[in-house]
Amino acid sequence: MKLWGGRFTKETNELVNRFNASLPFDCRFYAQDIRGSIAHVKMLGKQEIISREDTEAIIKGLQGILADIDNGVVTFEGADDEDIHSFVEALLTERIGEAGKRLHTGRSRNDQVALDMRLYIRDQIDETSALVTDLMKVLVNLMEEHIDTFMPGFTHLQKAQPLTLAHHLGAYFEMFSRDRSRLADIRKRMNYCPLGAGALAGTTYPLDRAYVAELLGFDGPTRNSMDSVSDRDYLIEYLDALSLIMMHLSRFSEEMIIWNTNEYKFVELDDAYSTGSSIMPQKKNPDIAELVRGKTGRVYGALVQILTTMKGLPLAYNKDMQEDKETAFDAIDTTKDCLVLFTDMLRTTHFNLDRMELSAKRGFTNATDAADYLVKKGVPFRDAHGIVGRLVLECIDKNISLDELPLADYQAISPVFTEDIYEAISLKTCVEKRITTGAPGHDAMLEEIASCKKELEN
Ligand code: ARG
């Protein structure tokens, strides 16, 4: 059913109907649409704008429609209504008669869709936040387990200094922690109710906007009616938050892909989260991590699309804004899937502790500590740097590590070295001595983990 046939004398072109319609995708927020309508009607009744009988009939009718869509009695298949708003109103009037035609009193589809989208995005923010929390829980469990698992830390993808797996994973905990707090910020800022803004200039009916806002769990009504129907900032902020989550997942995926190679063998992905090759029987590929990395571009695309759609729009509502839905919904589904899959993949990953430790030993990751050893014995740092550089060169030549170089060779380059050098550059010492806040040493990590756990409890 069309909501606007009155001033037209000709039928709408068939392609125009299809081009204009949003029902195929805005049917996704039918529950939010009906919830908003029930709040609106309760308020109309309370304000005596419509009668008590009509109010009750409409609420009952809407609840029936919600239940029937929920359990599949009513579907959207074959419906030729323009959008979810028309669909619900038409069905309501079909079911309860005259009273149904009073539902839209004091309301426009412009403030209605502004409300529906806000309610939907608010729900999605909560769901995304819960999924990020699940990932953070897996991370903190792994951190506890691997507080003494040595591995090399990298810069330029070259081995740099030794650290622990707990410390490396802790870096990702921080990223996802910021993502979660970003979601909370957005939710707080967006949590105002646009219903009552009308088409753009409010209405002459004595609406109680604060009451509707309260019924729908908002912190209050929005302030300016033109802004209320024109604002999609919250959606852009949310897509930005999703883009950052994807960026973090993508970097993590990239590391899992590298760690899973034959050359590194730091991890082995679980069979359930790997795939094979149709021609090469030996292959076990990290497709999930690669897809997460790949899908990141798709989520960025949604962010750039809505930014571009909004940038030229004069106030207030323009139909361009209907384009805020399809790619946004795709980005939301994509990010949620990626969070679920990545979390499960990480939970089931086997870490090769020996390989990680050997790799840390084999890459001169203790060279800085060898230089610091000399500094503590009075050698200026710049000289110590040069001395250890020469020792490293000698080790490369002999294909051994600094730990394996005989003391005589150390002393040939600098007489300052004594037997205690081996203790000073052991992996254990290198990591254990790093106990400043935020460093990988055992005690520093215990503090970090305690604080992460506390954050998750709140
Ligand atoms: N389907 C529309 C949208 O998504 C609903 C609002 C329509 N308003 C209008 N004046 N045509 O934006």
C-alpha cells in the first residue's frame, strides 16, 4: 500500500517503484520500527491526541504483527510496500481497521526512520561490544598461560629484543580495549530520541517527547528537529569504530598468517579453522585469517560510502539518506562474523613454545642487553654498541649465538667482559629485568594482567 497516493493521477513507473523501495533491506529493523510505533502510540494516548480505545487497539495490533513476523507467520516476500514503515501501517490497518489509520498522527517517516536506525545501531553497538569482550577474555586467558613463554619481538619484521607471548598478546588486548571504549562513547553520544521532530519542523500536536524518549531507553529527546532528521553522524562514528576493529583484527591476522608459515612455525592453526588445497595435498591454509584481512577493505568501503553520501546534502531529509543502510548493514554483519571467527580461531590455536624460544635465541635479540652489560661496567653506550656490533658480526661468521661465543672471544674485543656476561644475556634475564610498567618482565606482566582482568569485570 502507498502512503501518498492522494495528489497523484498517474500510476508510478514500475522501475521507479523498485528503485525507490527500501523494504528489501529496511525490513531488517522491523522490531525496532514496531517498538518505536508502540512508544509513539502510548504517548498519543497519554496526551489524549487519540482515544484510549484506539490506543489499545493499535498497541495490540502492533504486538500481534511483531509476534507474527518473529515466528514467520508474516513474511516480506512478494510485498510491494515501499518500506518497512508502510508495510507495518498497511498490515495494521488491514487487521484492526480505522484505528490503524491513526498510528501516524504527529509523525513523519523522516523522524520514524531516524528513530528506527538509531534503535537498530544502538542494539548493534551492544552486540559488537559483547563480541569484542569475548575476544578480550580469550586474550587475557592466553596472557596468563604464556607469561613465561619467550619469543622474539620484531621491528621492521626483523628480530629486535626478546619478550613473551603474553606481552605480545597484551598489545592486542589494549587495541580491543580502546575499541570497546570507543563503542561506549558513541553509544552515550547518540542516545537521544529523534521522534517528534516530524518531517523537519516538529508538529503542532502536544507531543510529550521526553516520555517517548524514556519509554525507548534514551537519555532524552534530541534538541533541534532539523538536525534530528538529518543526522547520521552516529552511524558514521559506528562504522569508523568498526573500521578500527577490522584494522586491529587485520594486523593480528597478518601476524597469525606469518606465524603459521613453515618458516616461522610459531603456531599451528586448528584443523577446524584451516582449509586445504585442491591440488597440493600438503597444504593447510590460514584462509580465515586471510579473509578477515581481506574483508577489512569492505568495511572501510562502507565508511567512505556514507561519508561521501552525506557530504553534499542540504538540510533536512533527502532521499539520498536511504543509502545509509545496505553497505552499513553489510559492514556490521561482516565485522561481527570476523570477530566471532577470529576469536574461535585464536582460542583453538596451538602455540609452538619451543620454536618461539629458539627463534628468540637465534636472532641476537639479546644484543642490546650485551651492550647494557658493558654500560653498567662503565663503558660509554656508543662504544658498547660498537663492541657488541663486532661480536655479532663474529657470531654470524661462526654461525652461533652470543650465548655460544667463548669468553676468550669476548675478551679479545673488550677486556671488560667476565664470566657473568652469559647470565646477563640469557633470555630469562633479558625479559625478567624489564619490569618498568608496560614491559614484558614477569612482575610487570602480573600487574598488567590483573588490571586487564579488572577492566573485564566492569
Ligand atoms: N526509506 C526511507 C529511508 O530509508 C524512509 C524515509 C522516507 N521519507 C520520505 N520522505 N520519503 O530513508
